[in-house]
Amino acid sequence: MKHNNDTKLMTLLAAALLSACGGESDSTTTDTTLDQQVRALADSQGLTGDPSQGRALPSIESPQAQLGMQLFFSKGLSGTLDTACVSCHHPFLGGGDDLPLSVGVEADLPDLLGPGRLHSSAGHHFDGGPTVPRNAPSTFNIAFYDDVLFHDGRVESLDKTPGLSGAGGGIRTPDSPFGVADPTAGGNLATAQARFPVTSKEEMRGFEFEADGDNTSVRDHLASRLRGEVVALSGNTWLEAFRTGLEQPAASAETLITYDNVAAALASYQNSQVLVDNPWRAFLAGDDDAIGSDAKQGALLFFTEVADGGAGCSSCHQGDFFTDEQFHVVAMPQIGRGKGDGVDGTDDFGRFRETGNPDDRYAFRTPHLLNVADTGPWGHAGGYGSLEAVVRHHLNPRQAIARYDTSQLDPSIQVSNLQANTGRALDHLDALLAAGKSKLVAAALDDDQVQQLVAFLNALTDPCVTTPSCMAQWIPDDALLDPDSLRLHAEFQ
Ligand code: HEC
Ligand code: HEC
């Protein structure tokens, strides 16, 4: 492995230089050296800072993405007419919902997104807390996943060709057996994924809609609703929206308004959310001042193996998209209702649920880290509210869980089994480490180094993400037809 040797050399060089220069040296010289070290290390791992290179991605201005935006914001896609995709994936909330665990149908205030979004304790099926068992990932940059979507990868490209996001071969979904292509999955991972939120009772379907039906009957019912065959929507102008979006001005509702076309348009909208123009990329492109020296030190730690004095992060968060798209046990806090696993159903076995492979128990997909400072809370169940806590967890999971303070969570979130469930994940992690099957090598970092890693993570945010006027292109304005008057106009606490 030539690259590894280069990396090792650079790191040793870096360490030697840093300790030799110390604090007394001329700061310009030190910075120049640091810049060179970081760039050489990045080079040795083939990084450019830009994961979008060589990909054909839709523009938000394209008619199909505009149709996708109309659909993404419409509560008409939920069985209960009160929840839209955007309820949990808002452009102003980092493409997520800013909650540890999502709150879907029958929220007290359906248009209130983010903190404060709760279920009525009086409502049926609910006891107040979030009913969705996992954290909503950001929709930003999902176009760069080539292998899997979801925390457990249950939407999976079967050929995993780099750069194609599942377009190369078949895609497995929850509608098909493990390892088998779903013939209805559509052309890419995002299209395949968009078939499922509407079928989830907690997210969008509700508990009465097509109560005896399967996933297909839910989607068929929604499509016929948009076509106007089932009268649920007032002033329905979806046909006009689909004709414009799919650029077929004379086609019929039967041809245009199908769930396949709904999913493809939703994917187009999400795949247009390319937000990769961050300071780290600018630094790699040559702008020395794009990131501070603490972030540069953080980068050295991030991309250097533990054995060579680094933090070893890039052994899993690798490449310009910061993920190997593999599944690892890191034992982040298991809070909330769980996925029905374990002794009392409050556990979440992660990838094991799909593969049945004992090693995969408690394993979750390595998430990408672009814009990560703006996509918290973090972890598959959203247990961590600060990046520092997430970093410290990786360095010593058992200690982090032992010290985990549940008072940071909304009291509506179930935590009684947190220690027991996460304890089993920690034991499994230890077993994998003992068997040489884990890449989570403990690194002993001091407080400054932890802050440096956090500074590096902060350098991965595209300024557009935190600038409402920039994100506005992904939010429908009044000029864009609201085909069912059920557009979600978000309120924030
Ligand atoms: C009630 C909240 C909620 C709603 C509504 C919702 N989602 Fe999600 N979304 C989630 C959660 C939670 C996950 C993670 C689930 C998992 O991994 O098991 C997720 C996962 C995803 C992912 C996978 C991202 C990744 O990194 O793998 C995409 C894409 C996505 N949702 C798009 C959509 C679309 C499109 C809609 C509307 C059709 C939608 N979501 C509606 C909560 C929601
Ligand atoms: C063994 C592989 C592995 C290594 C090494 C690793 N991570 Fe992770 N990381 C993961 C996995 C898997 C998750 C998701 C865990 C979950 O959802 O429960 C994760 C989650 C995260 C998150 C939260 C992202 C989110 O969207 O929720 C951050 C931030 C993060 N890692 C940063 C780091 C840093 C910094 C390092 C180095 C100190 C590091 N990781 C090392 C596998 C790894």
C-alpha cells in the first residue's frame, strides 16, 4: 500500500516538525509547513474536497426537480393529510429535523418543525414522545451515496458502481428479499428510497389509511388521490404540475401521475441539494486562509491512523464524501422506542436486521460528514447534541455511555433501557475488537486535539446551508403552483 506509507511518512514528518518548532518559531513558517502537511496527506488519500466531480446531477431549476419540490412540501402525500417529507427534512434545518428522533403524523402542531414538535399525550396511538425510532438524516448530498441509503442500508445498490448512485444495476429495497433487486425501485437510490416514507405508519401513512393494505396499495391510493379519482384534495391541480414537471403538456393523468413518477421527482429535488462548497474544499483548492490552523491540525488527526499518532477517523469516514458506506459498531446511545428488537423491543440491531449476520448486530452505516455541524443531533438515534460529545464517544465509547446524561433530552423520549441496550452494543464492540474485526481503534487525545477535530468538522459546512437566502431555492415560493393547497409552510419555535 504505497498510499499508506506516504501517509505514515508525512505524519512522522509532521510530528517531528511540530515538536521541533514548538511555540517559539516564526508562525508564518509553521503555518506554511502545516499547510503543506495537510495538503500532502489529503493528496495521499486522493482527496480533492469535491465529491460532486464527474456526476450528472439535476439542477433545482429543472422542471422535474421543481415538481419534486411541490411533492416534497405537500401534506397530500400523507394518509393523514398533515405530514410532508419536509416535516422531517427541512432545508433550514440542515435537511433534517433538528430533533433526536422524528415526530411524524398527528403532531400537535403539524406545521411546527424542529424543537417543540411533539405528539399530544392525549392523542390515540401516542404517549407524547416521538414514535419514529431513528434520527432523520440530512437529505443534502444524498446523491453521492453509491451503495446504500438508510442507517441500516435497507435500500442498497446491488452493483455499487462508484459514481452512479445505484443507477448501474438493480436496487434492493424493503419490498424485495435481501440481495434481490426490487423491479419497481426506479433509476437511483434516492428514487428507491422515496417509495417508503409514505408507507410508514409513524412517518406519513397514519394508522387508519389503507389499514389493511400493503405498500403497493398505499402508493396506488396516493397516486389516485393526486389524479383526483379519490376526492381528498380541494382545488386539485396536480395534473397541471405533472405536465409542467415532466414536460408533457398533453399527456393524461393516468400516464403522468403514477407513484413511480412521484418517487423520481422527489429524488430529483433531493439529488439537486448539492452542498459541497465548504472551506475545507477551498483550502484544498489552494486558499491557505480558508480554514484556521486548529482545523488544519484537526485534519491531520482525522486523516492519520491511530498507530501513527492520529485519530484514525478516515479509516471509516474516507474519501471526499467522508464515508466507506460500510457498517460498523460504534455503540452510540440507543434512545427512544427502538425497532422492536431485543428482549423488550426497545433495541435496534441495525444492519443485522437486514443481513442476519451476527457480526452486524448494532452496526450502522458510516454517515458522511459534509455539513455535519448543521445536521445534529447526531447518531442513528440522535443521542448526542454536540459534535464534541460525538468525537469523545468515538475515542472511548464505554466511558461516554457511562457518563451519558439523559437530562439533555426532552423528557418525552424513552431512556429507561438506554444503558442496558447500549451496554449490549458495547459488549459486542469489545468482542469485535478482540477478534480483530473492528476499525474503531481507541485514540488517546487531549482536550486541544478534540477541539481541533471539532474545528475540522466545522470546516465541512457549505455556507449556503446556514444562509436562508441561499437555501430559499429549495423552498417553494408563492409563484410555484400549490397543487392541493396542502403545502407545508414551516413554523419554527
Ligand atoms: C416523520 C419524519 C420523516 C418523514 C415525514 C420523512 N422522513 Fe425521510 N427519514 C426519516 C428518518 C427517521 C430516516 C432514517 C430511517 C432509517 O434509516 O431507518 C429517514 C431517511 C430518509 C432518507 C435516507 C437518507 C440517508 O442518509 O440514507 C431519505 C433520502 C429520506 N428520508 C427522504 C424522505 C422523503 C423523500 C420523504 C417523503 C416521501 C421523507 N423522507 C419523509 C424521517 C422522515
Ligand atoms: C469504525 C469506523 C469509524 C471510525 C474509525 C470513526 N467513525 Fe464516526 N461514525 C461511524 C459510524 C458507524 C457512525 C454512525 C453511528 C450511529 O449512527 O450510531 C459514525 C458517526 C459519526 C458522526 C455523527 C454523524 C451523524 O450524522 O450523526 C461524527 C461527527 C463522526 N462519526 C465523526 C468521527 C470522527 C471525528 C472520528 C475520528 C475520531 C470518527 N468518526 C471515527 C464510524 C466510524
